[in-house]
Amino acid sequence: MELTAALRALNCLKVDEAAPITVRTDSEYLTKGMTEWLSN
């Protein structure tokens, strides 16, 4: 659920594709999901 919530929030952003986005979280699960697991 944490990954789904973060991905849905990012999908709602109306920004240029080149715009940097910072996601802040205290969730190790979310951090690993975004930095390690999704790339696989």
C-alpha cells in the first residue's frame, strides 16, 4: 500500500518530465521499493 500511494501521488503531478522530484519518507520499505525494487 505504501508503494501504491507514493506512485499514485507521483502520477498526479503536472510537471515537465525533466523536472526533479523529491520524495521524503521515513519508510524503509518505500525507500527500497523506489530505489532498488522498481528498477528490476
